[in-house]
Amino acid sequence: MAQAAPDEAAARPPRFGWPLRLFLGLLLFDIVFRSLSVLVPWSDWMRELDMRYLPARLPTRAELAELAARATPEEPNPGGEEIMQAFDSVWRFAQPWPREESRKRIRTAGDAGKFAFCWLCSRLELVENVCGINEEWPMFSPNVSRRKWVPRARLVFADGSEQIVRPLADPGDPTRYWRWNQEKVLDHELKVTDGPGHADDCFGWCNLLAHRHPHNEAGSPLVRVVCFQVRYDFPPPGADARAFLAAQAGPPPGQVYPDFYEYDVAGRHGKCLEGR
């Protein structure tokens, strides 16, 4: 009696195993969810709920050297302890429940929903940035910006002279400039802002400027870097765009904001200024 031919479809192994199926499913969810997350102001919600944007950073080499100089028999390796605290902060950052500061601000079911949404967005954003595949898509933003704040730095040298440094996003003439193939530079410069959770961004930019401008043209060493912000308003409908933007070259004093961050070059440490 002839045997039935085996079913080729049943005998063929699946194209992907379960580990890869799970990975592709998570990747597809991340692409769709994070692309659409810009439809809600979740960054503002994080400020309202006092949530951390990132884990604590690792100490710099200068900070490790400073910590090593403070070693004692009771604490022989303060630098190593600082590194372990940074690793501990990754675990605390990944915990799906709110920390004490946030729990004080979660009073309604809506607040709890905001926390869950912000927690998922911020943790996915961290993984994306580590892997270099940020999926947030600003083209889905629900409105059109009416103004933009950009940082500037004031370099203070030992001889008392000062120098203003503009980021790439702050052109000298707002009616005549271009920025091609500079996305990564713009990304890290525009994160330098006055607000909770941005102290590490300010520290990183100031540390970079300290290495790029160690002294002025007279040879006087750099002693301090101070960050402040300026604002540019975008032309409203019906306005003469060129004249509107040209009037903001500078910009006017009313669009220059107070200092919000200070970096000490010798100590290699910075601080947010009081009252900011």
C-alpha cells in the first residue's frame, strides 16, 4: 500500500525561531509606540511628576582623581564606590514603580497613567540612544512651534576677559544660514537647557568647551564657563518673515535670559545656579 507524500509545508521549519520573533515584535512595538509618543507632551509630564530622565552618569577621570585624593582607611576606594552608585542608579531607573519624589505628585488615576506612559517612553528612549536607533519622530508633533530657546556659554578667563560661544543652532544671522549633516551635534547641544534633569547635559557641554577653549588669544587660562539661554520667536502668519527674523539678530535684550549653570574648570565640576 503506497504511503502518502509528506506535507512539505508542515515539514519546513519556521522562518524565525521564538527568540527572534520576540525581538522583532518588541522592535516593531518600539518603532510604532515611540514614533507616535510625540503626540502627547510626555516631557512636560515628567517635569510635573519629578521623574528622572536618565540614570546617574559615570564620574569623569578628573572626578575620579579628585576622589582618589580623598581616600581614607575607612573608605579606601571612593572612586569605585561612585562608579558602583552609577550602576545602582541604572537598576533604580529601570524599576517600574515611582520613586518617593514622584509618589508625592501622583494623586489621581490620570497622574498614574501619565507616570506609566512617561516611564515606558523614557526607558525605551534610553535603550534607543545606547543602540543609536532613536525612534521618536517629531513630524507627528501636534502643533507648530512659535519660539525656540537655545543655549549659549560665557567663557571667563583668568585675566577677567570673557568670550561668548554660540552653539551650532544659534546662527549669527537668523535669515541666512544652513546646517547640513550636523544632526548629532545639534542633538547634544540643544539638550543643554534650564530645567530639571538637564544638569548632566550642561556638564557635558561645559566640559567639552573647557577642552576646546583652554585659554584665550592672550594665553590666559579658562577658569569658568557659564550657561544662559536666548529665545528666538518665529514669524506669525502674514508677517514679513525676513524682517521679523532680522530684527532678532542678537537677539534683543528682552530675549536673553539669566545664567542658569556654572562650571568650574579647575575642579571639573558644575552646579545649577540658585533660584534657577
